[in-house]
Amino acid sequence: MQERRSFNISSLLSHFRGCEASDPRDKIFALIPMAISGSLGQEVVPPDVDYQMETTDVYTNAAKWIL
């Protein structure tokens, strides 16, 4: 059985910052499944993937998740 790896959301955002997305919210939403821990390594609840949200709200929620 393979070990499941989780990545820090801050590291993922930094690594993939140059990638393009047709919907800017996907720059956050696409990383959520890979990121289980917050920036300090503690277990945190990731933001919901909700395409009804405004882009600014998605980025604000992501910043709160990181902090």
C-alpha cells in the first residue's frame, strides 16, 4: 500500500504560482486535495470548493487557511 503524502499549502502555492488557469479560483481549488496541513504544519480544515464564491473571497479564505 502506498503512503499518502500531504503537502503544505504555502509550498504548493509557491511551486505552482507560474501555472495558468482559465478560472483564477482554480489556482486555489486545484491544490486543496494535495494540501492537508496549513503553513505551520498543524491539521486545519481546508476551505470549501465553491464556484459560487467571488474570486476575492476564495483568495481571502485561502490566506486565512495559510495563517
